Amino acid sequence: MKNILKLGILVVVFAFFSCKNNKESEVKQPQESKEKEAPALNKNETTEATTTQKEFTWDTVTPSTVDIGAYPYITPPKGMIVDKDGSESFEFDKLEFFDGNTFFVLDGRVERMQIKMEGDKEWQQYLFDKSVSEYLKSIGANLIFEGQIPSELTKKWGDNPNAIYKHMHEFYGADVVNHPVRFYVLKTEDKKIAFQVSSNSKTISVVENKAFVQTIEKVTADQIFKEITDKGIATLHINFDTGKSRIKADSYEIISEISKMMKSNLDLKISIEGHTDNVGDAASNLKLSKNRAQAVLMAIVEEGISEARLKSEGFGQTKPVGDNTTDSGKAKNRRVELRKL
């Protein structure tokens, strides 16, 4: 009987402690769950902090006090030259830069230089990289990014490969989608300059920041007459269909102003002279310039001006006023001149 009683007591004690342990487990379980959730909250907070992007500001760039030379502020290393066939110059254009966090665009005078070895020798990539980086450092330029721009960022430039490459060619002088690039900024007391450097693309692109100045002015009869009176010649940029002598609709306002000038100055006689750039062969350009000058003459006649007061001539590409190796120079050469007879 005593043994049975002892056994019963042991069963009750064992049951009591088992129940207590189960309750403690139930109480502790939520605490363990909370401890597991805590790191997830910290991770979210960290992610939010790292995705906060600070925009580039020139205020953080230390000004250079050394002599940086003349624009474009850098030349190819010894043994290398600028390949003019692959290079471009712009009086006003833009380049885009990346500082590791955000992109920013700089407007101004732009030089896109394609570099090659003298004498068609084998490309010396390390010489190029070392020479350029050491020189830019010596004039106080700051390296703000080196490497390949993350693909997840370049993919935002367009919804298809063509759109992405269009953006790249518009804002960069190198293939920054497939190759690494270095971006530098240089500030002096009165200048803000930036460089794109790519040894893989063999390019150096430079932009010197300057404010945009609007140069478009309305062409009026009085202005044309004043220019002819003062200089003996007035230069006009009349738009034609590409490779043709048909005047575009947006240039008929200029034709009307020429006619007004002729009607206000009845003794005035003029020679209408056409000029082209050097794109294409010389014979074709000469013929095109003659046809365009004649087209302007006929348009003025249709406005009521006597053909006896007018003559036309074309000179093709023989009298350039701009550099035919640049887009801006070619644009200057594609012109119509009114010369006083």
C-alpha cells in the first residue's frame, strides 16, 4: 500500500513540473519570435539609409591654385596624337558624369578627343592610363568615379538597347555601358571643368562649363539693309531640303523680309550668292549652290520684285568662312549671301 502511495505522489510531482515547463515554453516563444524579427527591422533601416543619394555639388570640390593651361587643358601623352577623324568640337554642348551615387550634366564648351598612337603603333593602355591620371592629379583635378557604371543604372537610360546607346552617344565620348571609365572634376577661381577618360575607348572628353547665351535673332528687312549698307554684303542662313534646292517653309519669312527691303529701297540691286560646306564632291556642291541661289531669286520675284534688279550665282565649297572639319564650321559655310550691286 505504501509503495502504491509513493508511486502516486511521484506521478503527481512529475505532472506538476511537466505542466510548469510547458507554460514557461509558451511564455518564452513570443520573446524568441520578437528576437528573430528585430534583425529584419534593422536591415530595412540600413537599406533605407544606403539608398539615400546625395547629389553632386561643386561646393565640395577643392579649388585648384596651379596653372592649368589653356583649353582643353589636356593633351595626349608623348607618342600619342588626337585622331581628328574621330574627334569633335562644340562651342556649346553637354556631357554627363557619375560620382558613384548620382548623375549630373555639365553644359558648355566640349571637346571629344579620340586618341591614337603615332605611326599606327600598338596601343599602350597602361601608358595612357598612367600619364593621364598623373597629369590630371598634378593640375588639381579630383577623381570622383573609377570603374564601370552599374548596369542597373545604365538600363534606366532607355527601354531598349537602341535607346540606351542613343543616350550614351549623346552624353558620353566613350562606351561606358560595356567598359570602365574615369570621371574627374576640376575647379578654379572662375572655371568649372570635367573630364571623361576611357583607355578602352581611347578617348578623353572635356567640358568647360559656361552659361547658355541665346543668339537667335529675328531677321528683319531693316537689319538686312543695314548689313548690306555697312558691309556691302548680308549673310543669311536659309534652310533647304537636304541635298536639294527647295526652300523649306520656315525660311519663307526671310524671303518676305528680303522683298520688304527691296520694296523700301527701289534703287537697290543685289546679287544672290549660294555657298555649301565640303560634304560631297565639289562639282555637285557647285551645281547645288547655283540652284539654291536661283531658287531664292525666283521666290523674291514671286513676292513682286523685278527680276531686273536681281542676279544669282553659286560658288559651292570654294569660299568657306568656317572650319569644315567641325559641325559648327560646316553650318556657317552653308549660307546665302546678298551682295550689293
